[in-house]
Amino acid sequence: MENRPIGRWGRLHQDYLRDTEPGRYRCIFLSNGIWDYLDAIDEEAQREYDEKVSEIRIQMGVREKAADGEQESWQEQMRIVRMLAEECVLRDIVYK
């Protein structure tokens, strides 16, 4: 049986499946396709996260890099952008 590292989004989806859809998880696991499945989820979620961060940053008018003297404000804005992007990915991909 193959066992390889999976990324954050794949691990979160694995936990979700085990907790909410144990039959589906077992079926994927027993077919020896779990690692490919979780890897695909992880890649899709990471792509979506990166796109959402960019999209939300633009919508909120947050610069790509902090201007001189605005580092703290920019960091806070980017924290909010990343949090919103994460919520989208969790809702649309990981917990589906």
C-alpha cells in the first residue's frame, strides 16, 4: 500500500471524509486510489486559493506589495484577504 505525504488541503479533506462520509472514504481507500485522490484535491484547492487571494486582493484594493511606512496595515489587509480565500476553498472544495 502506498503512503506519501499530502498537502494541507488534502489532509483537511481526508479528515472531512473520514468524519462525515466514512463509507465513501473506505471505498476510495480500499481501491488504492486515496493518495491520488487526495493529491488531486490538494492541487485543485491550492490553485483555487492562489486565484482567490489574487482576486480578493484586487477587489479590496490591496497592493501587491506594501508601500513605504504601511507594512503593518498591509499585513493586516493581506491577513484578511488570505482568510477570505481560505474560507472559499474550504467551502467549495475541501468540505464538499
